[in-house]
Amino acid sequence: MARISCAPRRTAAWLFASSEGEGGLIADGLAGALEIIIGLARRDCLTFSGGGDVGVMQSSAQRLERSLVRENPQVAEERAAVAAALPLRVVPVVGLVIRLQESASRTEPDYVVAEDVQAYDSPFGEYSEPRLGSWR
């Protein structure tokens, strides 16, 4: 089980920890975290971030979004239905990427995501696109 250590804050921090050993802050509150989870392929957006470069993340997010729409043409309607049921805002992908990058960049030094005594790696992957093959 991952352990999260953080400096005292007034808002609830929402962090993720992957099975591959990466972890970080995704939002400062539940609504913001759910908006990112619903509206963005956040895991791949972080993996293909060029080390946290927001421009690379925007490019990755747009490619991932096109792929998702090809696989599921109703994704926009499904996201809107989930957001309305919770109730949350439907935020454009560009805005979600900016929020995710800003949050993940603040992970250290305020937060340490760790399992036992081993700290998780940065959430930002070094690659800007898949190494083998191409985008889906």
C-alpha cells in the first residue's frame, strides 16, 4: 500500500500511485481530480510528457483523444453524462492538461508518495511518444 506524506494544507490533495512505481499530485480537491479522471487520458498524458513539458503533454493528449474518439465515438456524450450526474464541469482537454501539469509539478517537495520506505518516481515520463510502434 502506498503511503503519502505531505506538508499541512487547507485543501485535500488527490494523488495517484501507479503499479509501475510513479506517483504524484493530480488535483487539490475531489471535483478537480474527478474532472481530470473523466475528461483526460491522464496516465498516458503523463507517460508521454517529455519530462513534464506542457507542450508535449498537449500534443500527447490530442493524439490520445483522437484515438479514443475513433474507438468510442460517443465518448463526449458519455463524459457529459457522468459529469452531469456527479455534478461536475466538462472541461476542455487543453485546460485539463494545464491543470494536470501544474498539479503534478507541485508534487515535490510538498508531497512524497512512497511504499514502505521507497519513494515513487516522478509522474512525468521522459518520452514524447510511444517508443515502439505509433499512436493507436
